Amino acid sequence: MDPLSPPAPQAAYFDSGDNAWILSRFADVLAALREPALQPQGRSLGKNAGNARANVAAALGNTSLAGWQARIEALAQAAIAGLPAHRPVDLLSEVIRPWTLEIAILSLRDGERRGQRLRSVLRSRATATGRFSGSRALAAARFEFFFRKHPGEKSACIGISETLPAFLANAWLALLQHPAQLALLRERPESIPCAIEELLRYAGLVHSLTRRAASDVSLAGVSIAPGQRVILKLTSANRDAQQFPDPNCLDFARRPSGHLALGYGGHSCVGALLLRLAAAAITRPFLETFAAAKIHGKIEWRWGQTLVSPAALTVANSQ
């Protein structure tokens, strides 16, 4: 399945293979996110979950972001400007991931001193494979040890170095597949922040969320028993024609308020403000440099438990 062409939303149903209720219509998914009896799987019953969220919010607070913006924009310009022009470029490995790593370093206490060590830790984490379980375990142990004194920084780092690259790879792929919209955005760069919202709706990053009922729940026309799983299909919900007219069209004239790409309410992405700011900062130089780029090779998809994005995004610039 092409994640940029998700299945159309449909009425809630029980999938025996997944042993879960499947919700994919916008109104149903929104109602599920609002329902306190539907809890994230693995959710802590104590204060740990709330504390972790508060720690991440502190690391990515508005005051920090205001100070980071100029630095983020400068790093974005440098990441794009340093690309070779004589060969195809994998935007994911050569631009997006190195750049998001530098943003993650901004969130660290004493980032200037600890940055080089974090680069090494994340490099070993990224290159460890399932084939060598020992190297993967060692990489995981190094990662945990690095953040042992500042667990909020760990969650922020994961969000920046994994969530942001997934979204940008999806968003830039959508732009490359819609050259007319790319050209329009290049001509009107002031509309990039609004375009990011449409790209979140259209390209998204979280394909689904899983919940478990803590008590009886009546929702979306079905009765959910305590302990039953519920899978929320966010990408399908964001293509619901009842909420977004002509939903399969990427349209930067649209004002897609209310999309669920970043969750909702208490279940929304705590780093949403940073994601929006950073995506806008690097998309501007991307548009300037890759307006005539073509996708090089076949797109292979990487599916995670919640995230889905291209494994690589290789382009050849014909300028």
C-alpha cells in the first residue's frame, strides 16, 4: 500500500486478524481521541506518563523555540547549500537526518559540549541492525545511558530525530509528486506555514494509533468491551470527504483546520510547535534548490508501529 494513498474511511468494524475494532472515519477517530476510557496501550497508571510529557514540553518550550528559530533556519540553509550538484542526492540521509540531529542537540543541556557524543550515540543506534542483536543491544544501552540524568531530553530527542524526518520525507515526496503545487509554493513562500498544515493532512506521518478500553464504551455505532483494542486510522480519517472536500487532492488553497495528523487535545504531539517551525524553515530552501528535481529510483517504505515514511528519498536535480 502507498501510504500517501490510504484506504478510504469506512464505518467502524471488528477485525478478527488484528483482534481490534477499526475506526477510520474522521468523526469516529476524533470521538475516540476525546474518550477518556480509551487509553494508550502501555500507559503508565501513575504520574510517570504525565511527568514525561511535562519534561518534553519543558525541553521544547516556547521560550526555547523562540531562541532556536534563527539557528534552525541557519542550519537548514547550510544543510541544503552543501549538497553536491553532480549526482543524485538522498534527501533523507544527506539532508533531513543530519539537520534534525543538530536540532536535537539544541534541546540538550550544555549541548555544545555534549553534542559530539550524541552524534556518536545516534550514529551507532541508526546503523545497528537486527542481524547483529549484540550491536543493537549495545547501541540501545549507550542511548539510555546518555539520557540517564535527563529523561525528558531522551523523549524530545526521539521525537525530533524520528518524527520530524518521517514527516519531511513524506511531505517532500508529496511535493515532488505534485510539481504544480511545488511551483506555486515556490512563487509564494509566505504561504509555506499554511502549506505545512495541508501537507500534514495529506502526507501525515502517524498511520495509526492503538487504544485499549478501560471500561464499556459506546462509540461510532459499536459497543466496545473493557480490555478490547481499538485501532485509529489517522491517515484515512484525514482523507474523509465529510470533513475535507476532495480529500485526495493536495491543495494549498485549502485551510485544513482540525486535521488529526498530530493527534488531538491531551493526545496531541507535544512537539507540534517545533515540528511546524522546523518543517517550514527547511522547506523554503528545499523549494529554492529542488524546484526541478525528479524522484530517482523506486520509493521503498519503512513501516513502524505508528510511523511510516520512505526509507530513502533520492532525487536528481535537473537544474
